[in-house]
Amino acid sequence: MREDTAQEQGLDLEPPVRMEEEMEVMEERVVEIEHPLPCLSESDTQGIIKGRDLFGYVGIEAVLDQMRRKTMKAGFEFNIMVVGQSGLGKSTLVNTLFKSKVSRKSCTPNYEEKISKTVQLQSISHIIEEKGVKMKLTVIDTPGFGDQINNENCWEPIVKYVNEQYEKYLKEELNVNRKRRIPDTRVHCCVYFLPATGHWLRPIDVEFMRRLGKIVSIVPVIAKADTLTLEERLEFKQRIRQDLQANGIRVYPQKEYDEDAEDRILNDKIRENIPFAVVGTDKEHQVNGNKVLGRKTKWGIIEVENVAHCEFALLRDLLIRSHLQDLKDVTHNIHYETYRVKRLNESNANGLALSPLTLENGTLEKSDAESHL
């Protein structure tokens, strides 16, 4: 009777079996709710989904292999500047760093060492390939720096050169039709050579590093450190660190650029050893049956890559093996970005076009023919 009435009213009564199935489905839904998938709530802007929370293997880690393949195909650039007076072994140290004759002095036939009357910046580039990885290395030398009786303003051509490379890169970035890959001639690192006097920093050292430290990453080194005893070397390093702090000189790596605690621990060890006391040579000698890079003296052989003899290995690790990419990142994200913001603010104040490039002391840029002071 109830069924007839329901049919008359147009209602469908479901059989009991179907109702039982629905109850089972509801129970399953309840179970699913008890173990929800990781998701973002309305108040969250970012969530972390780790490997154990994923349904299965996604393949995100393969991005590292993709980046490696692209880097190996395209290669990368590294531009290093060496600054110091003549006779401190700049060319030899650069050759020792890259274990090849890459310095301008080594690559120039019949090279004659002449004291330049002015600071003239000269660069030479090489493609170095190791285990399939290509690097375009550019070494910028500064003959004439610190070699005159009057060295007033001898840092200005170097400041000018560094700023010119930033300006080149900026203009390429602002082009409507930009190159797919902008050539990078910016100075990623400046290795500054200090003579092993055993005293304090000279006025020219203080003035140069104070000015250049604002626009490029500076790594100071004590050249020909084998002329000092271990005690003299330790005292000299302490005095230099005191001078750097007293004069507010910023050398790489700066504390404010440490990204996390791990970076801070690594960089603190580096900062404790700055300036690096180094010895350079491209000659090999036999020591206990092994060939080692070293300098032979009447007291024995100074092994360049032996940390007990000098700190060349620490410098090499910093510049190439542990911090090369960071040097490039600091150049792009800190020094170049500071320059870019300053130039764009100047252009906004003067109109749409970029204003003429100025040196740090405010003088207008000179023509290429007058670029060396």
C-alpha cells in the first residue's frame, strides 16, 4: 500500500541494498577526512610538502641535472682583476691558480717588464676546459699601479674601469632587443697584493681598498709570504686585520652577505685567515717521490699547495672551489644592483636617457683616448 502511494506521488523508493552501499561510501569518506592530504589553508601563503607526503616520485631533483647540462654546454665567465705594485708576483700567482699560463706576461712573446708612467689596465681572456666544463677566464692586470713616487689618485683608472663594465652591462639590459645572453665583462673579484713588509697597511693600500671595496669584491693577499717567518707572518696578518677594521674597509666575504648559519660558519673560517699569505710558482719539484708545485731555496722546497707552508690552497679554494659562484652572485645582486639603481635614479632626474657616466669623485667620463690617468 505504501509502495502504491509512493508511486502515485512520483517518488522512487530505493532498495535497502543501495542504501547500505551509500553508508559504506560515507564511511570511506570519513576515513579519508581523518588523513587529509597536505594542503594550504586560506591563511597560509606557503606550505612545505616533503617527499614522504607525495604520492610518488615527481622528478624535481632532475632540474639539477638539466642545469648542469646547460652550464656545461654554454660554459660560464669569470673575470678576475689583480692589483699591486710591480714585482709582487701577480702573474705567477694567477698562473699557479689556474695551473696554466694565463697571465698577460706569460702570453706576450718577448715580454719586457717596464714601469709604466700611468696605470694602464690590460686584460687577456682564455677558454679553460676541465672535465667537460668550459670557463671563459679574463685576467685584468693593472701595470703601473703604486710604482710612481707620487701615487695620488692612482686608483681612479681602476674605479673607472669597474664602473665602465657595469655601464656596458646596464646598456645591454636596457636595449629593446636584448641579446639572449648578455656578455659579462664585470669584475667578479679583485685580488689585492700587499708587500710583505711586516708592518702596517700603507696609505695607498688603505685608500685603494676603501674606495674599491664599495664597488667590487676585494680579496687581500700577502705576496711572497715566504720572506716572512711564521711568527712575523702571524703578527703582520693581525695588524692588517686591525687596519681593515679601523678604516672601515670591506673585504670579501662580508658578514652581511651570509645567507644562513652554515654560510656564516664557513665564511668565519675564511675571515679568520684574511689576508692570505701566499707563494706562487709554476715549477714542479720532486718531494718524497711526488711532483709538487714549489719554490726551491737553500733551506728546502716551499710547497705552494701545502697549508703548513703557505695559504695558497685556502685562496684557491675560496676563488674557485667554494665561492666562485658566490663571487658572481655578489657582483650581480649587490655591486651591480647598487650601480644600476644609482644610474636609473640619475636618468629619472635628468630625463629618459642615461646621463654621462661619472667617476666616484664626480668627474665626468673622459673619452677612450683619455681613459688612462
